[in-house]
Amino acid sequence: MEFVKDSEEISRHSFFLAMAEIEARKATCLERKCGAVLEKDGKIIGRGFNSPPGNLESQRRCGLDKSSLDQEITDKSCCVHAEERAIMDAPKDRRRGSVMYFTSVGDDGHRLFSGEPYCTKCSKSALDAGVASWVLEHEEGIVIYGAEEYNDLSFSYRS
């Protein structure tokens, strides 16, 4: 994990975080509104926001008592994650070496600070797709994680 200190780099990362924020505002998830963009060589190559599979209302599972879900279901969230969508949206041959920008917005539509990495589903997918690093905005500033570090932290996260 590395905090960004250079003002030019802060501006660059802030721009892509703002683009992820725009995606988050499109989210239709009832539990959390998240957005992600995948950047490579200064260009957005993939975009995503969380919502039910296929954006189909019939597939919405938000609000279910998760304790009643079948134990075989490992991901009990109701939506396809923003990060997954950004990866799927990006051309396969452009994903390697890219940077994942992730954020979420509150009910008022304003960007929220990120917590520690915790989603193993997304961290594994990004690592497998060749994403090189993740950028999050913590209360203390903008942070860059290497993809392997992000995956390791996701697996060690305890709420």
C-alpha cells in the first residue's frame, strides 16, 4: 500500500475516481452503490456499477434474509459487482497491466471513503484478468495497492 503524495498524481487518480463515482451513481443495488473503472495508458477501458445480473429486476435478491440462503451459495450479495463489470467491459487483450479504480456513493450521491480491501471475489477476478493495481480513496488520502497485495488483504480481512 502506498499513499499518493505527488500533486500531479493525486489529480490524475482523482479524475479516475470521479469517473468511478459517476458509475456508482448508476448502481441499482439496494444495499450499496458502487462504481469502478479500469484504466490503462490514461484511458478508461472498462466501466461497471453494481446491479442485479443482466440488470434484471427479476434477479434482484437484495433484502433477503441471507441466513436463509442455501449454504452452497458462497457469494450472498444480490448483485454483480462493479469491479466484475469493469473487467468484463474491458477488451480482454487490454486488461493486463491496467489499474482498477473503485468507489461507492451514499444515498445522497456523494462519494464515500473506502475501507480496507475485503472482496475476495473481485480481488481474485482482477488478479486473474491481469489488473496490476487498485486505487482507493481512504480518509487519509488516495492509496495504491498492488493487485497481489490487494488480494492478500482481501483474504485476511476481518470485519
